[in-house]
Amino acid sequence: MHLNLNTYLDSLKGKRVAVIGIGVSNTPLIELLLGYGISVTACDQKERSAFGTLADRLEKWGCQLKLGEDYLKNLDQDVIFRSPGIRPDIPEFLEAKSRGSEITSEMEVFFDVCPCHTIAVTGSDGKTTTTTIIAELLKAAGKTVYVGGNIGHPLLAEAGKMKESDYAVLELSSFQLLTMRKSPEIAVVTNLAPNHLNVHKNMEEYVEAKAQIFLHQTADQKVILNYDNMLTRDFAKRAPGQVVFFSLQSPEHADITLENGSIMVKKGEKKESVLLQSTISIPGMHNVENYMAAIAAVGDLVSPEILQEVAASFSGVEHRIELVRKFRGVQYYNDSIASSPTRTIAGLRSFQKKVILIAGGKDKDISYEALGPEIVNHVKFLVLTGGDVLGSTVAKICAAVLNVPEYDSHKLPILFIDDFENAVRTAAAHAEEGDIVLLSPASTSFDKFANFMERGKKFKMIVSRLE
């Protein structure tokens, strides 16, 4: 019998379940389990006061809460759903496993019970935009689409209403992929660069986690890889199914290429133009790559007319080089998603002129050396913020800039302003008509914010209040 959501939930009846983390991704899971009459203990490091009425509501439904610093102690439930941000090999999980507990996650179970087509995207940069473009293309082609994983909302609770002809389009992080036992029908790896090395043991583990997106595919399934990125190119040797390459730099080696301002698709011995670069409304060559990856994934399901319509109308994803406001001739862009140097480099290269850059945040134990020359080449005024927090990237970013032989302090002044709002207002005060102010931190938001969304919303609020 094929495992579906109902049969899976039936299998949990009479068992005790723990859900680790009462956040955006796990609250619907907790509610789903409780609604099915399953015994649930919700565990979270935060104290009860952090949850407001949610804690009362969960308890009213029969949920046990285990909150505070001892939230992982003495786990002995039959099934334990870990939050993606918590490593599966922490001592508490290993002890529970030795006592017979099953350690799983919402995404692992979703792949077990999902009845519809699955397309998943991972990578160091570009995965959210690529995921969203794929979803928008499928919707425009008349398909029923569910978007989730690392963006949107958890999909396990919706698996029961999905039909075989529907599409689940997922963004998957390295943390979600680390323990995956199944792969999607179509997998996309946008690129790979050092990232999240504050959580992963090393770069090898990070790369291996990303590989899980395709390693469990069958011969008739497909992985889309970036030929221009050595790490993703090497994945082709390990792919069980069909490999499709996209490339900006090596058209002779790829199936989806950019030639003379047009995205081309290889069909047999010929290449066919499917989308003009000039049609794409979101800026930057990295977004051309995102479209190439999306076309490689679902181009067979979407007409060229729909491709052109979506490319012209899709204005991008919030917090990703998002135009916030044009005020007194100055354009303000929110690129809060840029939590690594490679993301910020892509953002800087999206503009035809030098920008005023606001950067800085919490470190992920990665190198910032490559960011220095890009800032020197693309920035006219640099504001570094968040330097008052332990593990700040401010010193690393500054050192990367100062180490560039061409750096000239007269051409590129650097200001250090720890307070975020003051940093934004100072950047605005130094902007003249025709300038671009770009928030692209090259760092995580955990210096002052819960996540990059909160940081981006704060930037947008400050900019909207400029007078």
C-alpha cells in the first residue's frame, strides 16, 4: 500500500511524538498532529513568554510544552521531528535514537507521502528566486502548484489534498537535505560556494548535504546543474538520472545557454531561442542564470509565450534586490537575503553604477576575501553596521577591502555605525540625486534580528519614513 498522509498519521496513533522547535515551519505540523488525536510534546529553547497566546492555544488542544534551556533533555518519544536548524547528530538525538526513538523531519515525511510531481531547488545563491520563477511559470501554464520547503509554508499538512497532476515546488536548504532519503523528480542546483560553515562540520559536509537533492533519483528523473560552477559541474558524475547543464560562460558544453542576448535551449543538434534577456524585468546576470535553471526544469511544460509573459511581469521576491523607494532621486534597494559574500557580489554586479552599500551582520565562519575587490570596484561609499556584536563580520569585510591594492580611502570612504537605523539614515544622508543605496549585508541577520526578513522589513520601514 502506498503511504499517503492519512496512512502515515494512522501509523502514529498510540505513539508519542515530539516536535523540536515551535517556529513558522513546525507550528502547522504540531496542529496537524494534534488534530489527528496524536500525543504531541512541543519543545523549544525559548521561554513561554516568547510565544504569547500560541502556548495557551497549543495546550488547550492537548499539546505538552517543554520550554527553556532544558528543552532537549531526556527525549524518549517514539518519533521526534527535528527542526531543520538543529543538527541530527547532537548528543540528545543520538541518545534518544539509542533508546529506540525515530528521528525525522517534516520534509522527510512530506517526500514519503507526497502524491504529486516534485521539483526541488537548492544552492548557495539564487534558490528562492529560481523556486519562485518555476512556480510562477507552472501557475501561468494552468497547473496547480504548492510552494514550500525553506520558503512559503510547510507542505506536509497540505499533502492530503494534493492530486497526482499537481506540482510541489520546493526550496531545500542544506539543513533540510542533510538527512533526506528521497529526491525530487526534478532537482536543481543553482551553484555552490562556502556557506553555513558555522553549522556544518566543514565544506565537504555542506556539499554532500546539497548532493542529497539528486542522489536518490531514478534513471528517468532529472538534475539541472550549473556548468560554470565547478562543484555543481562535478555532481554530474554522481547523478543516477539525466543531467541538464545551464551555462553563461560555456555554451558549447551546456543545454541551456545565453547567446547574443537570448536564452537558447538545445533541441537535438539545434538550438532554439526561448527568451530574450531584455524581456527579464529583474536585474542582474544572476537572475538570467535563475531563469536558465527554471527553463531547464519546466521549459517543456511552458510555452515561449508564457515564458515571456512571466519574465516581463515577475518583479522579484521580497528582500532580493527589491526596489523599496525612489526618494529625491535616490533609489533604495533591499537585498537583505544576501547573507553571504557571494550573494552580495551578485547584488553589486546587478547595477551599472557604483552604489552606497550597507553591509555587516553575524559571521557564518566563511571567507570574505573575494568581497573586497568587488566592493572596491562597485561601491562609492561603504557603511558597516553591527560591529558591536560578538561574531560580527564588520572587521572581516573591512579587512577584505583594505587588503585590495587599488583601495583608495578618498574614493571609497568607510563608516562604522553599529546601530542599524543610524546606518541606514547615514547612508541616505550621503546619497545624492541619481545614487543607489543598497542594503546587501553579506552576513546573517542574527546580530540584531530574528531573520533576514525582519532585517529587510526594518530597512523598508526606515526608508519609507525618510523625509
